[in-house]
Amino acid sequence: MNRDRRITKEELKVAVNEAYIKFKRNEEGRNACYIPYLANVNRELFGIAVCLPNGEIITAGDSNYRFGIESISKVATAILVLKEYGTETLLDMIGADATGMPFNSILAILLENEHPSTPLVNAGAISAASMVRPVGNSRGKWEAIRENIAELCAGELPLIEELYKSESVSNHSNRAIAWLLKSYDRIYDEPEMSLDLYTRQCSLGVTTKELSIMAATIACGGYNPVTKKELFSRRIAERTTSLIASVGFYERTGDWMYSAGIPAKSGVGGGILGILPGAFGIAAFSPPIDNAGNSVRAQLAIRHIMEQLNLHIFSGERALIVEDEKN
Ligand code: GLN
């Protein structure tokens, strides 16, 4: 029995454009207001990009606009730490469990027996930043973080200085998290330095197109289809996608996986990256977010594309994007 589901590139393009037009005027959600810079980004911006395993990118809207990567950077640094320490050590030092709680939850740390849970929530991400090598060397760590994100996105990401300043003066709860983790021996370098690295990585500017390349690299088992470089192992790709599937939308992850059927990770800057293993990497961006911190238009767009093309990851079929017409 053939378990492949063939989707033509044309069908994918139609679904992407349809999603763009359908949700462009959606007025739900509000820009993140707890970080002053994000509150002032134009709320009308909206971009979608899908990167295929051959490196081709299908886009709609503002896919070249540069915005704060925010929590999507957690995925990149998790990959870096997985490369440096291996999959088992990450499980031991940080964990891979869903918290079911908001991204900056302190209660989650207490309930998980003083454990950061997963590198994809703030606690685990600060912990991951503390693990990045060379330990004890802030500049060396920052270079490693930036270089890794640049390789994933096929382009150097600039630091949005204004965003970095804005976050640095308003990240009090993250500082509390860093020091709480320190008291549980879950910060593996200097806490203030680890917090600063985390804040800086969140303030990198990325485009929707670049995010789709990062997503495609994970979807292709560590192979960047644009630069044609093998960046990490299949094992790391599968574990990263597992982390995303279980906690990518924080307390809304279950609802999302159930309905959209694609492991996806959000950032409060309005970006979302989704991974359909073997098929494509998708990204969407629009600043207004819901109360769990996930972009409203980006969620609607990705879910629409998944539904239109019947691509749910648990459908029992393997999606293949093909050039020719379906017969
Ligand atoms: N920098 C933000 C924070 O730590 C990132 C949160 C997010 O994107 N969910 O609060």
C-alpha cells in the first residue's frame, strides 16, 4: 500500500497565498507589551515562507522583514548544546519534558523537582546558554551561539540593539529564574552571564525566510538545503523536533498539535517555525500574539496550509512535495 502523499509545488503555492490573503486582515491579538520594543513594531506586518528540501523557498507577504527571533532562538541553542554534549547529557542536565505552563513559569521549575524541564522554556534556555562552550568565556560563548544560528539560517543575523536594551531593562522574571536555577545547581556557568547570553540571542533579528531555512534544516535531518551543508546528525534533528512537538507553544502545545498537526515553535516577536520531517520547513510572522505568546496570524496561516493539503503529521501518510502535476 502506498503511504506517500504527493503534493505539487503549485498546490503548496496556492495554499500559501490563500493563507496570506485570508488572514492578512485578521485583527485578533496584541503585540507583546512587556518588552517595550516589541510593543511598537507595525502590527500589520505578515509574512509566510516554506523552504523545500531542494532549497527552493515559497513566500508570501513580508517574508524579508527582520524581527526579533525571541524564543525561536531556544531551538538553535538547544541544537548547539546537543552537538556539544550529546542527547543523553541534555536529558540529564536540562530535561525534555513539557511543562504545560507559560514560558517564564517559576512554578514549573518547582513542580519539576527543581529541574529546568526542557531547553525550550525560559528556564531550560538560560540553563542551555550556561552550558554552551567555552564555559566561563562570555565572548567565546556568544560567538558560538551566533555562528550556530547563522549556519542554521544561512545568513548572519544582526543583533537588534534597541531590542536587546529593551529586554535587558525589563527581564526581571528571567533574572529570578536564573538565580533560582543557580540555587538548584542547574546553571552551569555564571548566572548573570547566562541570562545576558539568553537575552542577547532573543534579540537577534531574523526574517521569515531565514526561519524557514532553519526549519527545513531540522526537517532534512540536519542538512541545510540552501547552503548544502551537513550541520548536525539525524539523531539531533529527531530529538530537536521531539522537543518542539512537546512544548513549542507552551501551555497551548497540545491544542496546536491536535489541530494543526505540525511541531512548531513560537517567539513573542511574532515568529513561528514549523517542521514537517522530510517534507519542508515552514515559517510565518506577524506581531500580534495571543495570551500564550503565539502569533495569531502565523498560527492561522500555518494551520490553514496544513489543513488545506491534509498534511497532519499523524495522518499515516508521508508528504512528498513534487514538481509534476498530480494524476
Ligand atoms: N525574550 C523573551 C522572554 O524571555 C522570549 C519569550 C518568548 O518568545 N516566548 O521573555
